[in-house]
Amino acid sequence: MTTSAGTEPDHSTGPLPGRRFEADLRSMTRINLRPIASPMPLGFFTVAIASVMTACLQLDVFEAADREAVALCVLPAFFLQLLVSFLAFGARDVIAATLMGTFASSWLAYALVLGTGSAGGTRVLGVFNLALLCFGALMAAVTRPKRALWFVIVASLPRWAATGLSGLTEADWLRYTSGGLGILVAIVAAYTAFALLLEDVRSEEVLPIGRSGPAHTAVEGDLSVQLRNLERQAGVRRTL
């Protein structure tokens, strides 16, 4: 995003009392669109597939000897969601980028601990999931207008809690509960991914995902709404 030079602000009316005069920059603004498609459907479909694999292991669909194979299937989720995180940062969506980057790290940790069979891995993953629970609670507090992200986070919170407690207590009922919640997370993530995919293809909302506030305005509002507070956006202001 750049601003064209050569147009001087009009100071003839004088500055407003008690504050520094700021010119209206909208007439001088030029918008350069980056050719980046939305990476979120890829991110959510990855969450869905990886959640199914880990849930099936917890529900005893796979044998204990299949842990290494499950880890190898989950490992690609790290690379895909890391890519989604990079693209989201490029699209100036710090919330989506942060969430997907954290998801990526969780799949990498899970795959490495599960695949190597490290001593104490179950208890360590239990504490790790409780840490994710705290992270998810904070993210849920700021992502509510972005309902696509919010739904997936809210669905993930009870699973992180059940997985964390299961790892610390080694209670079978908690492990089965976590597996069932993992299937729920997969369903929510797959629905969200499909809804966003249809929306991107048809350039309109097809399946409801409940956007509100700024997230709704970003899709439904006109260009003048998008230019509000432009001078305070990252990449325009002098410091982050």
C-alpha cells in the first residue's frame, strides 16, 4: 500500500484547536492488491484431517502399535498450517496467522512425541494441551467477530482440556472423551473450511458462519469503510 507524492494538504483553514492538523489522505491513497487467495480453507481442512487421525487413536480405532504411523500422518499438518500462517501474515490478518502458527506447532510437537515414543510423553503432552487451553481462551476472547475462527477455537477448548487431563491422569474415560471431542472439532473445522471455500468461489456467503462487527464489514462494506483508520494500519504507520 503506497501513497502518491505531489499533492500538498490545504492548510488554509488552519489547524483544529488543541490538536495537530492531519490531512485527509484518502484522495492521495493508492491500493496495490497482492495476489494472495484466502489460505483459511486449507488451514481448517488440515485441522479437520489431523483431528480425525488423533481422535481415532484415542478411541482405539487404531492399535497402540500404530502410534508411529499416526504421527507420520499428522506431521504434514505442521507444514501446511505453517504455510497458512505465513500467507495470513502477508494478508495482514494477524489473528488468523497467530492461530494457524500455534496450531502448526501443536501438530509438530504431537507428531514428534508420538512418533519417537519419548519417555513421559503422555504427561508432557498433557501439560502442553493445558497450555494450549490457556492460549485458546485468550484467542476466543478476541476472535468472536471472526466467527469462522471463533467456532473452531471454542470447539477445541474442551478437547484441549480433556486431552490435558487425560495425559496427566491416564484415565481411559478422559481419553475417550477427548477422542469424541476431536471428531467434533473435525466436523466444525470441515464445515468452516467448506463455507469459506464456497464463499471465495461464489464471491458471496453461501453457508452461514456468523460474521459480526469489523469482520462482517470487511466482507459486506464498501471501499470507503475499508479506508477508515488507514493511516494507523500496520505497514503504513511508522512502528508496529
